[in-house]
Amino acid sequence: MKKLLVLPVLLLALLVASPATYAGRNYGKQDFSEHNRYLKGWYSYNKGDYEAALKIWEPLAEKGLTSAQVILGKMYAKGQGVPQDYKTAVKWYKLAAERGYADAQSKLGAMHAKGQGVPQDYVRAHMWWSISALQGYGDAKKNRNIVEEKMSPAQLETARKLAREWMEKHGK
């Protein structure tokens, strides 16, 4: 009989103690509120209310949230809720790319390949696509291979060197 009571008592103690333990540790309401704001941004974006999404995501991107930076880059590249501005798109993609975000690296490669917001530069395009491909990102490898056909051996060597140096610097 005692053994049968021990298990329910232990479970009850865990249930009572868990919220108190959680509250005492201060896991950071800010983290959850940022996550909630990020999700509200998606809600607005998916409804086509790009201005509302921008108001939500821009402060998060400025605080360093890489996923918000990539989305802002996309919004500026496509002119969603803002005038189309490739230079600003590159700015946001680059911030996220430098922090190792493979999606941003691939998008930055595309901007360099097309000369959108930056001078057309196959070396930089190849570099960013190589870095993104090493992280297993979607079409980065395919895009890198396509741009390779337009590059001289010297450009290809430079691109590979830049990618290697970036990876070493960022511990990848």
C-alpha cells in the first residue's frame, strides 16, 4: 500500500515544484516575447500585411535575430512593404550570412551573381555559394557549379581561397 502511494506523491511534488523552479530560474520572458513577436510577424506577412511584418521584424533584426535579417533582406529584394532596394537587401543578407546563416549566404551569392545591390562578382557569388553548400543548403551547390562555368581558373582559385579563409575564420 505504501508503495502505491509513493508514486502519486512524487508525481504531485514534481508538478507543484516544476512551475516554481521554472519561475525561479528566470528563463527570460524576453526570449519568449521575441519569439511571439517573430511569429506575429509571420502571421502579418502571410496575410500580405508587409508593413506590419516589417514593423515587427525590423527591431528583431537590428538586435541580431538572423532569421529576421534574412526575411528583411527578402522583403527589400522583392519590394514587399518597402520600395525595392537591393543594397538594403544585401545589408540584411550579409549580417545574417556573416553569422553563419546558410540561407542568407545563398541569397548573398545570388545577389553577387546578378549584380543586385553590389557590383556583379562571380568570385564572391562562388564564395558564398560554396560556404552555403558546405552547410548543405538547397541549391547552393548547383548555383555554384553554374557560375563556375563563367569563371577563369584564377577567379575560381580566388573564390575557393576566400571561402576557405571565411570557413577557418568562422570555425566552420
